[in-house]
Amino acid sequence: IFKRFMAISGEKLLIATSDRHLVALDVHTGKPIWDVEVQGDPGSTFTSGPMALNGKAIIGSSNCVTSRCSITAHDLKDGHELWRFYTVAAPDEPGGDTWNGLPADERYGGSSWTSGSYDPSTNLLYWGVGQPYPWNPFAGGRSPLKPGQNNSSLYTDNTLALDPDTGKLVWHYSHLPN
């Protein structure tokens, strides 16, 4: 099933399917040039479309209720993955200490419900990221924090600024910390 967003780059029309395929079609004939299943994020879907930028198709996953969502970049030539940024930090990653010690396999969410934006003057991708799943038991002050604990659940409910060439985080802003 195809979604409502598409991108065009040169002779390719890029679409993302609900079952996590990224597809490039010939703009003149509609015939597939390549079709890749985007790996990772089990059970997630694509609810937005890809962004075409500097030889890459960039897409974010959604509905990650049992996994960490991610934003990935794919080579426009053949669709292979170039980089991946997880929108929920694992314990050993920057921001991983903001989940009160919750194991990586219990950190879910960080959906990208819509496509990001690109600013050529800063060469940055700006991407909005949604809420954690399931709702964090320590979020919103429902559980008192112990000394040294942090419950901002990075990078959920954030705007992310990513380097489009590497996928590395440049900065983030938490709209709803904890």
C-alpha cells in the first residue's frame, strides 16, 4: 500500500510502503527501478514519505510500539542503506542515560510521523520525533526520581538536527522533556 507522500529525484519517483519498502519508479514509465525492504525496527511502518537529497532517499519509521524507531538514508542508485539514526537512545549511546536504566529492549517509540525538512544554509536535516511507547512508567513525574536519574527519554518528543551526509546528531531540542 502506498502512502500520501512522494519525492522526485532526477528520473526517479520515490515512494514508501506501509510494509517498509522504499521503492524507486521510473518517472516516465512507472516501472520499478529498485525496491528495497528497509531492515530493522520490527513491526514499524512508514506513515510519511521519503526526502530526496544529495543522492540519498531519507525516511523515518513510525508505529514502533515494540522497537526503537529510526531515520535512515539510502543510496538513490540502488536503495542500499547508507546510515541509520535511532530516535530512541540505547544505554550505550549519547542520551542513553535518560531512560532511568530501562534496558534497550524495553525502550520503544520515537516515531517520525511526517517527513523532515532540510536547510541548505546550515546543511542540516530537521526531523520531528514523537512519543515513547509504551508510555514511560517514569514519565511526567508519576514515579519520583532517585538521585542521578534522568527521565527525558531522548530522543522522543524532540526536534533533531542531523548531518545529512553521516546521520550524526548535531543537536536536539526536547519539546516535552520527561
